[in-house]
Amino acid sequence: MNNQRLVILLLLIAYIFSPTLFSWIINPEGAWFRPYIVWVLVIIIAYVVQARRKRPHDF
């Protein structure tokens, strides 16, 4: 139940900030690597969540 609340909270935050984030990413005057920053953050968050869920005896 606790993970569901976290996912719902993250989805709500993503929904609220998506227009601002999208305009920041596609801004022509911005750096070329901006979309990659978002994907690196997604990968890091997924890694942290999986590392916390994995038990020592899991292979």
C-alpha cells in the first residue's frame, strides 16, 4: 500500500509539472542534452527503487 501512494504522488507531480518540463526540454535556446537529463533521472530513480526492493537472498 505504501508503494502505491508513492507512485500516485509521483504521477501527480509529473502531471502538474509536465507542461513546464516539456517546454524546458524543447526550448530551442536550450542545451542539446536536456532530454538526456530527464532520462538519466528516470534511470536513477528506477535503480534506487529496485535496489531498495531487492533482498540479499534474491539472485
